[in-house]
Amino acid sequence: MTKPHDYDSIPGTYVYDAGRGRIGYSLNMFCMSLNKAENRKIFEEDEAAYLDRFPLTAEQRRCVLERDWLGMLKVGGNIYYTIKIAFCDGLTFQDVAGMMSGVPKEAYAQMMLAGGRSPDGNRYKDPAKCSEQEHG
Amino acid sequence: MARIVAGIACSHVPAIGVAMDRGMTGTPYWDPLFKGYAAARDWLTKLAPDVAIVVYNDHASAFSLEIIPTFLIGVAESFPIADEGFGPRPVPTVQGHPALAWHLAESLILDEFDMTIANQMPVDHGLTVPLSVTCGQPPAWPFPVIPLCVNVVQYPPPTGARCFKLGRAIRRAVEKFDQDLRIVIYGTGGMSHQLQGERAGLINRQFDTAFLDGMTKDPVALTKITHTEYMREAGSEGIEMVMWHVMRGALDEHVAEVYRHYHVPASNTAAGLMILENRSAA
């Protein structure tokens, strides 16, 4: 097994590294297929049947069908791929970002207008280290 | 001799392209961002470069996870606009510069940068949004473009230091090209933003400001920022800023900052724009 990474200490962040690449390939390649308008149409007509074309795990399937955006990241989804499902639904990056972070749409938009989510308190999973700034 | 006369750093948020394509740039939300782009467009019109090298990343458009090139150069005559999942942007096809692009590919590989070569590829918002930001909405782009892709989607991207060295090699290669061309190089992506996870929406103005300052004051120090520091401080997608180092490495050691614009938010992102001129440029 690979050693823990120093970025594992960052809270609320799913780095698309080798480990996620190994479990997420088929899920993300399904998303990639949605770049083609004809595939988007087939997917929208019968999502479950379209998903049968891809060797997804039961949990990956559930996450897609239920639009569990955060869940998709946990089973190897990469945001640049999973966003293509959101585009089918007429959602934006900001809509999905709000849903993943559990912030209602309007409150999320207000947070961004007010300068975004502060790094203070959000740098480390360990609250004791949270105010420390990384130095390169 | 060809030479690089200036560098442009520019964020490439898809929503900026959408705002332009749908005529929303004058809305209260977008107006402050777009007002800051006017001066850059004027500057670029006056500069009238012969060619642009645009360093950007593909976002699951031309390349999937099937094949992931770390550094890639596009040598085609032209590059169509990609469908990223909501139809292609209504912007002109990008014309390439095969003679210079092939020269760069050969020179870079022999200079120990193992480029992937693309004869055919669509280009996505990573390339077209910076062109839209700096050129507006012309019927055709005002100059040919050489796309240079950097992987920042599959971890790990190349290091900032490696990107800077690639920039140096690009400059060496450009200066060996026998046509008299004035070239502008774009470094795109960033600035701080996180699109994923419970921490989505992270913005770090302090980090971004220091990064912009460092582009002129001490770019080599910036190349030492680790991937983990980018992700922790500037958000998981803030790591795109490694691409700015390719642009910076291709410029003189000392450059003049001629313009800067920074605005939060553009969707989930801190949008930065910076123009750097080589001191030696005529």
C-alpha cells in the first residue's frame, strides 16, 4: 500500500491521485461519454439502461442516479468529469459546489460574493493546526 | 529571429466564457470583472503579436483518463472548439502555427522536455476563455495560437519548478526559429479556487496577492511552492497556477508588470489577470 500523503490532512478535499484514479476510471469515463450530444440524449431518456454500458460498482451507480455529488468523489469521481452529469441537469459548478459543501444555493452565492470560504480554520483536519499557514 | 515579447497570466473560468457568449457581461454580477479586462484588450491590440503560445489545461475535453499527457503541444493547422458537455462555445476556430509549433516540439524534445505531439485536438474553455478575455468577440482570433497543454487534472501535475524550466526551454527554442515573429505567451488557470468537496468555495486573497507580487519580485521563489501548499492554501484546483510558471520562465529575468486585475468571485474562483513585458522588448 502507498503511504499516507501530506495532503490527506486537508479537510473536505478529495485529491484525484493514483488511488482515486484506480477506483474512479469507469465512473469518470461514463461522464466523459456525455461530451457527445447523442450520448447525453440516450442517458437522459433512460439513465439506468445507459449506465449498464459501464462497469460501475453498485455504489457508483447509486451516486450517479441519486445525484450524490459528494458521494461520487468518495468513489473515485473527479469533479471535471462528474460536472458533466450536472450539465445534463442544467446545473452549474456553483450549484454543485453548494450541494457538495452542504450550503444552500443562496447562502453559497452570498459566501462567494463576500470573498469566498476563508482558508482560516479550513487548512487542516486537525483543529489544533487549523490556523497555521503552510510555508513553501 | 523570433522572440517572446510579453506574458499574460489569466484565469480561465468557464462561467466567464458563458457570460460573454450570452451577453451578460454588463450585469451587476459580471460588470466589475469585465471592466477590468478592457485595459488588457487595449494593450494587446497595440502589441499586435504575430503568434500566441497558450499554456492551459484540458478539462476532460480533448483528453479523457485514457491517456494523460503531462506536457503536450498542438501542431495542427487549426483546432476546433470542444463540446465540454453543454455544446461547443460559439467562438471562432483556433488557427495554429504548424511551422513554429513543430520547431518547438523538436527543439523541446532535444532539449530534454519529452513533449507529446497532437496533430488533431479540440480546445476547451481553458484555452478559449483567456482568448475571449483578452481579445473580446472578434469574428476570427487576431493571431495564430499554439496550444500547450499541462496535465493538472490527474494528480500529480508537473512541479512549478519543472514548469518554469519548460518556459526557459520554450524561450531558447523560440530564439532559434528563423522567422521574425513577435510572440506573446499566456499562462492560464487559477487563481485560488476549490470546486470539490466540503471545502468548495475556498478563496485566499492573501495567497493570490503574494503570488501576483512574486511574479515580478521573485518568480524563482514561487516555483518552490509545493503541490500540497497550493491545495491547502489556494484550494485543490488552485494548483493550476503551476501553469503560470511556464509563461514566467519564458520571459526575461526582470520584467515590467504593466497591468493587473483581480476580482472575486467569478463563479467559484478568484479571477486574476496580469500582463508582464520583457524589459528588453522593443
